[in-house]
Amino acid sequence: MSRPNPLYEAPGPVGRMRQRIVSVVSALAVCGLLAVIGMRLAASGQFEADKWAIFLHWGTAKFLFDGLVSTLEAAACAALVAFAMAFPLALGRLSKRCGSVSWPARTSSFSARFHCCC
């Protein structure tokens, strides 16, 4: 048997019913919004074949594929750099020795105070 979670109390029958109703209403609202958007786009002719023909050209497809490959390469490099920087800090915070804990703890708590402004 699982232990009860002290941070979350399971909803009762009324709460479960309310969650189901809100989920169904939300799903219907999202589907309705997508249908309205699709109908407005179709009414203005955005789904006509001549507007999408440019994507069938080899040069356009190659340009888009090259952009996708470059984006994935940049994401992989960023992940490797983030792992190389975070791994020593994580090990330092898990260390039992007091001297090695202070530097990573100070560095990570100092950098956690600053958020990206862009």
C-alpha cells in the first residue's frame, strides 16, 4: 500500500467530478477554438495549394532541413556545456566534506538569484 502524500490530499467524489467536468469543458473549448481558427484560415484561402507549393521545391526543403540540423547541433552543444558545468557542482553539493561543499553551494545559490533578462 502506498504512503499518503503529506503535500497533497486526494480529491473526494465531488472533487473528482469537478475535475472531470472542468477537463471536458476545457478540451471542448480548445477544440472549438481550433475549429474557429481553421475555418477562418480556410475562408481567407490559406489552405489553397498554390500557397503551399513553395515547400515542394528542393531548395526550400534543403534550407529548412539545414536550419533544423543546425538547431539540433546547437541544442546538443548547449546540453553538453550545461552538463559539464552542472555535474561538478552537483557532486560538490553531495559531498560529505565541508570544504568541497562550500564552493559549489555558494556558486549555485549565487547564480540562482539571477534570472535571464532577455
